[in-house]
Amino acid sequence: MKRTRYILLLSLLWTSVCALSAQTDAIQAQRDSLIGRLPETEGQEKLNTYLELSLNLYYYEPDIKVALPYFDDYQDEARNQKNLETEIMLKQYVIGLLFNHRAYEELIARAPGYMQFVAEHKSWIHYFNIANTLSQAYYRMEKHEETITLLKEVRRMAEQATEFAEAIPLMSLMMGNAYTRMERYEEAEQFYHEGMDAFTSDMPPSDCKFQLYKAISEIYIVSDRFEEDLELLDKWKKDLDLYHQQYRHSMSYDMWLYQQYIRLYGDMKQFDKMEHYCDLMEQLNSNDYVIQHTLYEYRCRMAMHREDWANMLKYAQKAYEVATITKQSSGVRVFKRMEAQAYIGLGMREEAVKAVEQFSEISDSIYADYYGMQLDELRTQYEVERHVMEKEQIKNLFLFALSACILLAIALGIWIYYSRSILRKNRGLYLKIKEQDRLADQLNTITTQYSSMMKDNISGDMPGNSQQRKLVEQLREYLYEERRFAKSDIDRMDIVSAISTNKTYLFEAVKAVTGQSLLEYINFIRAEEAKKMLEESPRLTVESISIQCGFNSTRTFYRFFRQHYNLSPNEYKRAAKG
């Protein structure tokens, strides 16, 4: 027996899976067929194909990234065919599509542009519908300041739309709904009444007016203002009768009115009148699950107040079935609990225990789904915030890098200017040094040529006496011979012995003729040679030249060179190149 049940259960499950798969395949096949027809159609036929495809995607495609591009293409085609009515309608549909898929960021990005477009073409119904959806998206994103800014803009536009009779009522309805979502009920009620007062006697009842009736009635019921609500519902009933006389019968408007009567009389504990309107709602004879769910819920609650446990069980089970079909998780939980209460009232303990166990399982599942959804929202929010932070970081890094580049460019410009200034200065010093060398060479040549002829005349003008000058000349020849000056360890006594003089007389002669000590004079000759090498051998390093010229350390060479030429060896080398 158990095996037979098991096989039967598997068969039913397999049948359901196959049916669902077949339905999914049919939807996908229709979609593929429509997409294939698009390149082959033109004009109104193409728009009709896009319409069928958009409906397929709107109701059956769960991924907004798949559906949205086709809606955008549909808009482009309507624009190319200059079909303004279709283009405006699509903008409202796209906003609704984004809202249904919780793509609030994309909705917020698109809606202001869409609102401006439809306002320019004075399509005010679509304008207020898009604005209302945008305000709901702001509410879901907790952007309350943006909501207030939007409401001010909508009010401004409504006051300008004088040619549209329902501009103020629609604006008031939207603003009242927005303040209701923000739980600012007093302000909401003021806007609802403002919208109701904007209807003049010559204006026929409309959807906007019925929504205002419903919104005001909700506030009256919540605040226990039953007499005011009863008076309001009577006015609503008269307007609805007038609407039915002028237009076709509307089941949804009837249901709204009956629901409010049922809620009102339920709160007033007038169950006979409540049941009367439940009967009227049942007479609508609708297969709409929403109407069925509402009707079963009210009958179940009415039976509970009357302690009519059998009817309570009956309607709780029916409401549970509808809630299961429509996937209303909260309704499933509520009606399973009411079913358990009915079993308890009937004294059916075992059934009550099973219902309580099922209620617990459903609650656990709902809480798990709820927390999973909350976790997904937190994860999404985290990803969005991280993306925003990364963009901010990239922006800051870019600004920092740009600032650094600007500062670097300024520093580089200052350095180039300073370097060129120094280079010009060094070049001037170099040219002066070369000019001094040239003049010194000319003076030395003239002095040599005419020394014998002008001995008596010039001897008094030149430093030292003739013997001292001769001795210094011998010293110079000795140092240049075999580049003895390049020996860093040259011995003074060897010099004295080589030029056949004594130490004291040599030092006095060098001091009298050059104004320098013997070591300073030798370093001067070394510096002169180093200066030539810096010009003639640019590939040699300064350190190598200092060693080849006999300086015992590079530091001494640098110090001595700058002291005599007012330039460092490197500066002189660069100046010689320039």
C-alpha cells in the first residue's frame, strides 16, 4: 500500500514537472519566434511584433538584463516611426518593469528624463504614473529627501497643467500616498482631501477619485473614525453608481467599495452588515484570486468573531489554498494558524496539532526566506556601497595623481629654469676664465719676447725680482717635465735639490712671484691641467681627472677648483660642453 502511494506521488510530481517544462518551452518558443520575425517586418507590423515580445518578456522573463534591451529597442523603433503615443506608453511600462524587478537604481536614473519627455508632450496621466513609481522607488531606497524634492516638482508641474482637469487630484493622490509610506498620516490626509476637493461638480467620477475614496477610508478605519467613514462610503457608492451609468461596469471598483464596507462593519462588530457585503462581493462571480482571497479572509474572520468554528475552518482552508496558489507566504502562514484555531474550537485535537506543526514549518520557511532576502539586500547594498567607495577612491587617486603631476610639472619647470640660469651663469664664468687664460698667455708671450729689451722698465712692475722670477720659471718647467706635478706624493726637498736652490729661498720666491705657497702653486698647476682635461676629455670622470692631476683626494680637488674658478669641476665641464 505504501509503495503504491509512493509510486502515485512520484507520477504526480513527474506530471507536474513535465507540464511546467512544456509551458516554459512554449513561452521560450514564442519568444524566439517573435525575435526571429523582427528583422523581417516593417511599420505597424513591426511595432505589433515588438508589443507581443514585450508582453512575453514583461510577464515571464525573470532577468531584467534580458528583457530591458528589447524594451529599449521597442522605444527606438517607435521613435523612428514617429509613433509618439507608443513611445510614451513604453516609458511608463519600462519604469514599471524596473520597479517590479527591484532595479531601483536604474529606475531612478531613467525616470526624471522620462518625466520631462512626457511633460513636454503634455501626457499628464503617464507623467503622474511615472512620478508615483519613482516616489515608491525612493521610499524603497530610503531616499526621503529626494522624495520631498520630487513631490515639490510634481506639485509645480500640476499647477502648470491647467489644461488637464485631474492634474491637482492626481498630484494630491500621489503626494498623499508618499506621505502615507513615510507614516506622516496627517499630511497624507490633507493631500487626499485637497485632491477630493479639486473635483468639481461637472467632472465625472474617475479612477483617481475612487483611489482617493479608498485612501481616505483607510485612514478613517485605522483611526476608528467610523461615522466619518460611513458617510464617505455612502458618497463613494453614489459616485460609483453614476460611473456605472456612464461607463461600463467595473468589478475592481465594486470590490474596493465592498472591501471598505466589510472592514468598517467588521471593526464595528456589525457582522450581519459585514456578511451582506461579503455576499455582494461573492456575487461578482470572479475567478480573480485576489477577490477570492479577500472574500475568504473576511468570511473566516467573521466566523471567528461569531465562534462559528465549522465555517471558520471551511473558509480558512479555502483561503489557504488560494494563498498557496498565489504564493502569498504571509497569507499561507496566517490561514494555517486560523485553521488550527478552528480545529481547537471544534475539539479536533489531533488535527489541531498537525495544523500547528505545519504552521511552525511554514513560519520557519518564511523566516528563512525573509532573512535570506534581507541578507541578499544587505549583500547588494554592500556591493553598491563598495562600488561607490571604489569609484570615490579612484576619483581621489586620480585627483591626487593629477595634483602630484601638476606639482611635479611646476617643480620640474622651476628646476629647468634654475638649471638654465645656473648653466648661463656657469657659461659666463667659463668664458671669463678662458678670456683670462688667453690674456695670461698673451701677457706671458709679450713678457718673454721683450723681457731683454724692456728689462729695466718692466722689472719694477712685475712681482718679485728677476732671480725669483727665474727660479719660479725653473720650478714650473721642472713640474711640467714628465708631469711631475701629477705625483700626489711629490717631495719638496726633491724639488729644491733638482733646481739647485735652498728651501727658504724657493718658498720666498714662489710667494713673492705668485702670492701662493709652494703647495698652493703646485695645486694651481694641477688645477690648470685638470681644467684642460675637463674640456678635452669629457668622457673622463671628475674623480679620474683629479687622480691623474695629482690631487690626493677628490674633496681637495673640488674645494681648490671652486676656490679659484668659482665653479665646481662638474659645472665647468658642462659649461665647456655648452
